[in-house]
Amino acid sequence: MNKKNKLIALSVLSAMSLTSVSPLAINSFSNVIALQGDQTVNKGTVVMNQDTTIKYLDTNTDPADGTQAKDKWGQYTGWTRTYKDGDNASLNGQYNDNEWKEQTGEFSTEKGTLNKTSRAYFFRGYFNVDQASAVNGIHLSFNYKDAVIVYINGQQLTALNVPDEGYRSQDGGNGNHKDNMGYGSKETSSSVKTADLYFRDIKDMLTNGKNVIAFEIHKSNETSEGYFKLNELGINPDESLLPERESLKAISLSVGSTPTELNLNWFSTDSTNGQIQFAKKADMTGNEFPKAKAKTVNSKIEKAQADGYYANKATMSDLEENTAYVYRVGNNGHWSDTYTTTTKSKGDFSFLFAGDPQLGSSGDLASDKDGWKNTLDLVNTNPLFKDVHFIQNAGDHVEAGKNESQYDAYLSNYQGSVVYSTPFANAVGNHDYAGTAYNDHFNLPNVSNLGSSGQGNAQGDYYYIYNNALMLVLNSNNRSTAEHEEFIKNTLAKTKDNQDIKWKIVVFHHSIYSSASHASDNDILARRDTLAPMFSQNGIDLVLMGHDHVYTRSMLMDGTTALKDESFDQNGNPIHEVTDPKGLTYITANSASGSKYYEFTSNLSGDYIAVKNQEHTPNITKLDVKDNQLKIVTYRTSDLSVVDDFTINKTSTETVDKTELGKLINECSQIDDSTYTKESFTKLQDALVAAKTVLNKNDATNQDVETAYNTLKEAKNQLVKKETNQSVSSTTDKKDNTSSTNKKDNSTSSKVKTGDDTPLLALEIASTMSIIAGAIIVIKTKKKEN
């Protein structure tokens, strides 16, 4: 029996009595009978058993109530985190279980050790690990009834027999996966189940020293028995007992530098000879991959953070528009399945913007994955999204940046998944950048050293061009606006000759104009003060953000100034369409998976909100991009009703480049006024003020920029230095003045070189000959006098 993706329990259980578990927490073993009879097998160093004291709560109250995790962040799993003494309302990432009861052995409603009236029961136990990095796997055995979710240090390890529809507060009610206190199980049984499980690659869940393992038990209904008993937790069982790794997994398709490229990324257990092969689908005969007509590209391979895996990166290039391609990835001739992707046309296009999937944040990874899958499946199933060219993510793909099971869930690698056919673009969030998993899983184009976060996922800002849009994706974990601005200016300079670019769109994670709890964070306010003016100065048209799990559309913003009159109609309703706006719009996306939502806050710094919405329903935003129009529509994924829509029209589609003007302004700002005459320096200052106005003007034209540049450059060239070395001798004064005048004239004439220089050159030569002749006459006269 293949050990991959199966779960087998010891004793009398059949495989059907357990639900599937997260990809990380999959297997036990292949031969139950042989294992039961073999007493020499090492199941791991025992760190917990039936004699271990277990804390428990059976009072029909939600342990998440009163925690900062739930009250501030909408998370229901704060009670599963590591212990710390203190007030749970203020503890961030820890939990105080001092008020919980405790005992050893079994917990049963039938035997009177659990409260019969409670719908759910909660257990916490502690174990020590000397060196977390040395843990290759664990063995966990326990008895339970009816459904159970298991956590280690706040991260979900597995879930067994949980209901697809979620838990019900009362029999016959609607289900909710975030209801800690509900009834529910996938299958109803009168018997207690035994789970005997092995897990590998969980060292990133563990910490050196004290760890907590938590169990959440739900009864099927009011008359069900509640039961739990911990049998054993062992560290580092024999390698042969641990689940096998997939040789190839985590395939992801990403945008390339341009629409003629697509980037691929995958994990392999083999460290050598990674390749992609791709060909036109028309070259296929039946289901046979067209190897003879395929192009082969070698991958770049690096050791991945995930134990036993290597990250492969390669690019499909020179792709034709409106063409179906087939591709496969592999290492040393071991190939994946064949997948299909179709390139789109040039010109007008559409893409989706998805806010924080953050899989694992609800505490129910399977539910989070289902929510994310439902959103992605819209691309394949709904005509409204059939024309989508790619999907741009706002960041926070997962809850824990080092958790591979959460990345497996995010990538949704099921048959027919959108991740194989529709390219993604990714932004790194604050939950992503611990460790290197984000870098390992995604192959991004044109990555800069500027904007790198400096720890773990150190990838910096990047850009890609898609038809008529320049997409600038920033790593907002790096709070240096100077670096982000340098990246943007460098990119604008690189792409200034691309006349196809009509729109400049910035994407980053940490929303600076939101309506939920993060909006008043000090780090957010600091970003706002510096990023917003910079975006306006560089002619950005739209900013897309995440982080706050709520939908928000800002007013039109000129730097940090809200243009209220231009954002609302005469009745005070938000405007839904603008033409050649003087300001730019900021969109904050709500969760695209439904894993976590934040509530509105009344503690806002500034009046900038045009539209806000929070209905605890997943959203997805579609953007339709034409040369003269950018249409943004946000939908509820439940019924595709519209949350908000906004359209930006342009009557002029010229690309305005302010790079050289900015450089000249910086240069002129450094000039010392003490060196030049007041009159000439005043002219420079006047030109400098006018140039800065154009630089900061969001709707400045190329003609505005050119005029400002030429005026400032002329004022700089016409600066007149102050006269120096004054003397009491009139003769000396005349000589100095003559010399100074000549130097000034020569300096000025050397800078004025526009048009035909021949008349000017002739005048200079004649003037010089006249001076030389005069000097000869004076010398001869003096000789006669002597």
C-alpha cells in the first residue's frame, strides 16, 4: 500500500473512519498488522502519555472569548497558543489557561468527567523539546469522539471527521467553521475512535523548550457522548514510519516580465537536472506530450526551507498570443502531469485582485482551503471571469510563513486547479516573510535588490509589464520609502520608451488607507506620510493593497490630501466614475478566502474613506484595463453581487516621464545662494518652485514637464557669480573687471549651445583678436616710455 496521502489508524478502526488531513499531516504506516506484531519498532521518544496532566474546559463557553486574537483580529484559535501568565485580552500570541481544570487519563461525559451539556470540549497539554530543529517527525495516538482538530503552538496539525458545512450552535441549524461551540461531525458513530498518526516536517511548528498541544472536540449532536484520551506523543520515530514525500509538488505558474513569458516554480526531492518542457497544444496527438516539438529549459535549483525539498525555477519564453500551450516539469526524467495554459491577446485585458487568503488563520485549514478554492474556481466556471489574464495577490498567502501545509493549501494543487492554467503575481505580506518559503514557492520577474526585507524572504520590489499596464509590486515589509522610490524611478526610466504603457499600478500589502483596525497603527501612519506623496509625484494611477481584511475605497488622494469635492456628488454619495482625475485611488481588498475578517474601527487618522464594506463574505476584485479606461469592480464570491465599482477614464493616454525633471530639481536644490548674484539666484528659485509644482502635479502633461525642465535649466545656466578680489587701485580694478567680465562672457557663451553656433563663434573670435591687438599696443607704448 502506498503511504502517500493516506491515513491509517491502529486497532479496530478502518481507514473510512477518519477524514482526510492536511497535506503536512498525512500518514501513518502501510502495514498495520505487521506493525502491531513488531515490538522493536521505535515510535519515538515519549514526551506525553496517559499519565500526563491535561488542562481542559467543559463549561459550554468559548475559550476564544476575551482573547486579543478574537477581539482584535477575528481569530478563534488564540486559546491554542503557548502559555503565558497574564490577561488574555492583552496577550498577543500566548494564552493563559490558569482557570482551566486539569486531570490525567480519560475524559468522558458517560463517566462523569466531562459536562454533558457542553457542545464542544477543549484540552491543552504541555511537552518539552530540547532542539526543535532536530525533530524529523512525531507519533501521536489518542482516542476521541466525535470530531477533533489538533493544534501545536497555535498551528493546526490535523482535523479528523470534521463536518464540511461547519458546526451548528443547535441541532438542525446552519454550520459555521468559526463556531468553536457548535455541534457537528462528518460521520456520526456511537463508538469511540482511535487515531494513531505519524507526521513529518513539523519542526517549524515547534519551539525549543515548552510546547503546547491542543485538542478541540465536537459532539455530533445533543445526545452524543463527548470523549477524549491522550495515549502517547513521541518525538523522532523511525524514518520508515513517517509518510513518504511527494517527488514533485507545489507547481505554481506566475507572470513573466512581459506577456510573452510565463514563470514556473516547483518543489522536487531531487536536487539535479530540473527541466520544463513546453509546446503548442496543437502539436499534441491524443494525450501524448509532444516531446519532439517541445522546447526544454533547465531550471535554477536551490535548497528549499521545507525539509527534503529543492525549489526549481524556470521560464517559458517567446510565447505567442492567443495560443494554447502544454507544459510539464520534472527532474532527471521524472515528469509531472501535463498541464495546459493559454496566452491572451495584446491590448485590452482583465485581471483579478485577491486580498489576503491567509490560509490557516481561521484555525480550520481545510475550511480556509475550501474558501480559497471556491474563489479560484470562479475563473473556470463563471463566464464573468473567463477573460481573466492573471491573478494578482495582495500578500499574506498563509498564516504562518514557515508552514508548508498552509502553502500546499494555498497552491490548491487539485486536478483542474486554476493554479496550473492561470498565472499569478504575488506580493509579500507580513505573515509570509518569516523564513524563505515565500521565495521558495514563487518565481517573480525583474526582482530588485531595492525594497528587500532583510530577513528570511529578502526579495525586493519587482515589476512586470502586461500589455498597456506597468505593474509595480513593492515589499512593504521594508519601510524605506527612499528605496521604494528609487525602485519606481529606476523602473520608470527603464520603461519610458515603451509607448504601450498607459497605466501605472502599484501593489503592496500594508494598506495605508483602510477602515479597519490596522488603519491607526503607527507603522501604517508612517508609511502613509511618505508613500502617498511619492506615488502622486511619480504619476501613479491606482494603488492596490491588503492587510486589513475589509473592503475600502479611498477618496481621490493628492499626496495625503483627500479631494473630497471630487470624490462625492452633490448629494454626498461616492462618485463611481472619474475622468482625468487630479488624485489617485487606493483600494484595500477584503479576504478572498473568508479565513479571517476585521471590523471597522472608529479610531481613524484622517477623513479619506469613500466606500467601505464588511459583510464577512469573501470578495474578489476584477479590473478591466483599456488604453483610456480602468474599470474596477469588487464582487461577493457567494453570489457575484457587486460590493463596489469605480471607473477611471483618461482623455489623454500619454506616458509622462518626470525622471529628468526630478534629477534637475535635486541638482538645483543643492546650489549655494552665497556664490551667485541675488538677481540671478532669484530667477533660479522662481524656476525651481515652478518645476516642483509640475513634479508634484498628478495630471501634468509631457509639455508641462518639458517647459518646466527647460525653464529651470536656463535659469541654472544663467546664474551670475558674485564679483570678488576688490582692490583700491583703479588700474587694478579695471584690469580685474575686464578679466572678470571676459571670464563671465566666456563661461556664459560656453553654456549657451543651442541651434547654430557659427555666428556666436565668429563673434567670440573677433572679440578675442581685438583684446590681443589692444594688449600689443599697450606693451609697445610702455616700452617707448621706459
